Amino acid sequence: MSLPNPRFLQRQTYRRRRRADAARILPTLGLALMLVPLLLQTSTNATLDVPAARTSMVALFVFAVLAGLSVVSFFLARAMARDEKEGPANLATSLQERETDI
């Protein structure tokens, strides 16, 4: 009696897909973070007593976001390149294992 195929992915395949998902969502996250200063650019509201954002603070925020996105994308690209380097061999062996299970 043979066991049915497992529903769960192998750990390497799962991590590779999650990294690809992170790479896809990174530009959207960057856009959302870049829109934050627009929310802070409102004029001073007397009832809330919140001052408008200063231009220098907005510039620092934008450059910090760009630097953060650059660092995250650098490490994400390195991890994805490492997966691609060792990936095809693992994928071929896993496909062969699945064919023998069937």
C-alpha cells in the first residue's frame, strides 16, 4: 500500500516561493512608505495640535525608506540567487523521487 502524495511542499521549495512573494510585494511596500509623508504634509490642525511635517524630516524619511528598501532587496536578491544556484539540482532530484513514488 503506497502513501498518498504529501500536501505540503518541501522546505526549500516553500522558502523559495516565500522569497519570491517578498520580492513581488517589496515595490508595493515601498510605495506605501513613500506615501506616508503626504499624510504628514497637512497643515497644522488647531484641534489636534499636530504640527505639519518639516521638509527636512520628510527628506530624511524618504532617504531612510530608500536605503531600507535597498538593503532589503540586496539581501533578498542574494538569497534568491543562492536558491537558484542550488535549486535546479534539488528540484530535479525531488521530481525523480516523486515519479518513483507514483
